[in-house]
Amino acid sequence: MKRILQIDGGGIRGIIPAIVLEHLEEKCGKPLGQCFDLITGTSTGSIIGGAIAAGVPAKKIRELYADKGKELFTRRTLLNPFNWLRGKYDGERFKNEMGKLSGINKTGEQVKFEDLILADLTPRFVATTFNLLSQRTHFINSWDDKPYKKIQDKSRKLLDVISWSALSAVYYFDPITVDNFEWQDRLTGDVKKGAFFEDGGQGAHNNTLGYVLAEILACRWTQQEEVYVLSLGTGYQPHIFHNGVLKKGISFVKRLSSYLLGCQAGKESAVTQILAVHYICDNKPNEHPHIEFKRIDAPLAKEKVSDLDKVEYIKEYQAIGDKLKNSISQNDIDYLLVK
């Protein structure tokens, strides 16, 4: 059986899936990096997924959010004019804190997190980041076994890749530029250089289930064995408008704010991808091998999901995570422990 973990973006709300994963790791009795074959994540999901792939205990990841969250999301002082046009927070705080963690490479040796490269990871790992120069989301992976790929990612530092995905969100952090980052032109296939990274969730892939389905298809996994996909959200706003507005109408301003501020395309992309997986899983339920899909997420009030840095709600996010961890069943644990 192939086991896949997918984690959405969501800033400080990453504490929700972190708690679910801590519970799952306790139940499995071994590091989750040994339980999954492929881990994908966007933004805060890339922090969690990258750490899990590196063998960091899930408890340590949860503590990073719960115990260090308020410190990491300490705003730069506005008394310094140089900060007026900079990101709200200093991403180096996150990198320094993550650099203190220890990971495990493929040979079982303990390695400083800051020294790990993608090729060191035991499970396959994918993180997304949006590049303003290429105008698309890049899926940076740890194995590069696709013959059409002219660019190898596996020698990249894990902490760098996580930073490109999670610590470059516009308004929250400073942009990250990498002059020698190589990417392929989407039409010609020519290799070009340069990246102006912004958070992976700023494109249409804050949820990476579409990529997961593509990887399952490309690897032809379901032709050989069962596939288990565990998809973890960070909370979502169930709706923006209520039915009552239909009688009054929706103003142009509200429609515009929904498009510009509500990340309309990104939200639709997540729902579409989740429904697509359900469709594939449910269309032929008696066919074997097949895909077993588990999605764990929770609706949140607008004020608790509108921004990525709501540290004042950390305790409430923890309570949601504690509730959601009960969604893990014995079947889920059995899937991860099967040889």
C-alpha cells in the first residue's frame, strides 16, 4: 500500500493539523516519516510536512506553533521607517527556530535541520511556491525521477524550500529572491533562471490534492496496490454570503472584495480538488486496487480564518485540533502500519 499525506496552508492555524499528526504518531508508535511514502504541503503545510518527512517528532512541530507562535508572530516595530515597506514579520525568526530542530537522514543519522537537503528525506516530499517571474506555482520535489524534467530539485536545502513556500507571503513576510533558481518555460520547455518567491498558497494550490492525483496516475500506483490519502486542512470559512443577500443583491464592492481579498480562485481550487478525489474514490467503490481517502478539516468563524497570524486564537485552534484528532480511526492507523 502507498500512503500519502497532504497538508493545506493556513499560517498559525497549522497548529490544527499538527495536533492531529501528534495524536496519529502516538497511535502508530513510530515517526510518521516512516509511515508515509509521499508527503505534500503548501505554506504552513510545507513546514509541517517537511518536518515530518525529516523525522522530526510531531510533538516538536506542535510545540513550535503552540509555544512559539506568539513570539514568532511578533510584529516589526513601526518606529523604524525602514520597516514601513517591509513584511509585517521577520521570517528569519522562523528559520532560526526551525534550524534548532534535528532531523534524520536516509541512513538513520541525526542531522541539523538546517543542513538537510531534499535527497536526505526518506519519504518523497513536495512543497509548492509561487514564482512571480514564471507566473505559476512550482512543485519542488525530493526525487526528480521524471524523464522530462531538466531541473533537479533534490540537492536543494530543505529549509530553503520551506522558506520559499511558507515565509514569503505578501504583507506578512519579505519576498525571497533567488537569482539562480531554474525553471522550465511552460510552452517551450526551455530552462530559465530567476525567482521572486511568494507564498505557495497565493496561487491556486493551497491544497495539493490535484498534484497527489497526478502523481498517483503518473506512477500507476493503483495498478499495483492500494493507495491511502490523508488530507489535513487548517480550518475554512464555510461561506461568505448568506442566502438572505439574494433578496437584497450583492453589491459590486462586495463582489470585488470577494475576488481580490477573498482569494476566490484559491478557495474554489481547494474545494474542486477535494471533490475530484471523492469522485475518483467513490465512482467504482468495489474496484481493487483503489484509493482510500480521508479528509479532516473544520469550519471556522470568519474572524478566525480571515488572516494567517491570529495568535490570539491559538487556544481555540488547539481545541479544534483536539476535537479533530478523534477523527483518526483504527483503520487509518492500520493503513499506516501495513507493510
